[in-house]
Amino acid sequence: MSETIAAGLLGDVMAELAVLEDPKVREANEKRGDDHGVNLSKLRAVAKRLKTQHELARALWATNDTPARLVALLICRPKAFERDELETMLREARAPKVHDWLVNYVVKKSPHAEGLRVAWKADPDPVVASAGWALTSERVAKKPAGLDLPGLLDTIEAEMKDAPDRLQWAMNHTLAFIGIEHAELRSRALDIGERLEVLKDYPTPPNCTSPFAPSWINEMVSRQARA
């Protein structure tokens, strides 16, 4: 794609996203720390129409506009990013939704995912570290070979209770995934969750699974037994 075409499309997409801005959506999103007012279903429709356009994705990311960055993450080619690019992007992605989509839709599909998982998990910035724990949850569930699962439980037991919110949330996911996927460690995972009581009182809509690890573990194990 030429720079001229990319610039023209960039302007068109930015204008379309501006039209989709809804004050009520913004108000709801801002309560969660996201600084935009575009309905995500409508945003996804924009991305679906654009299809994969990596250079346009780069241009959209560079705007530092949250809806534009969300579209960028949907139309990029995850494997086309270098490790340093992903490192920079994560540190720029302060809006929670951008952070989540970057990790889940892009980094998890990247050949650099494992190296970044290790580096980010040890990062002193709790938001960056939360990305490392999110990637760790993915490995616990899908590729646990080589992971020190008891060691992860040791860290969770020692640090999750007092961790900042986003890091705590990600560590709690790892705790739950260990309990769900690894029967030999389930009783310990349940015990840690019960004692720490992290997210025990989290408001959960009817018919949804609580993020409180013991409830989550027991519910998913029960479903697996019924399947």
C-alpha cells in the first residue's frame, strides 16, 4: 500500500470513527478506564470491512487514538511485528481495552510471544507485568510443558493479594487456569483462592461465572465432568 493511499484511508477511517462516537458509550467506558465512545460491535464492523491491511494498521496505531488503535489491532498481521515493536506498543497501550486486545489478538499469535511473556512477567511496571501473566495463563491452559506450575502458585500466593488491580486480575486468571486444567494442583489452587479471597465479592451478572478463583475452578471442572 502506498503512503498516499494509506493516508487517504487513514483519514476516511478516522472520520468514520468520529461519527460513531456516542457520549453514553464513552461514559460507560470511562468507568472502566477506556477513553472512547465507540460501540465495539460497530468498531468491529469497520474492521471487518477493511479486512487485513497492515500498513493502515500501523498508521492507525500511530494516531494514539483509542478507537483507531482498536481497529488497528483487528486489521494488522500479528506475525509481521518485530519484538521491539510489540514491546513499544504494549508500553504505549495504557487504555485497558487496547492493552487486552494487543495481548490477546496480536501478541499471542506472534512468534515472539514466549520471549515477551518471560520479560514482561518480570517487569517492574504492574501493567506490563499483567501482560506477562496473561500470556502465562495462555500457556498454563494450552502449552504447560516446561512451566513451573508449583512455582507460579508460590508467586501467586505471596503476591496476588496486594497486587495492583490489573496485575491481580491477570494473576487470578493464572490461578484459576492451574486449578481448572491441572487436577494434581487443584486442591492447592482452591486453597490459595479461599485464603486470599481475591475477587470474592466481585459483582457477577446472573448466569455468568464469578472470577473468584474457587468458584470459577469448581464451575469449569463441573462443566467438564458433564461434557
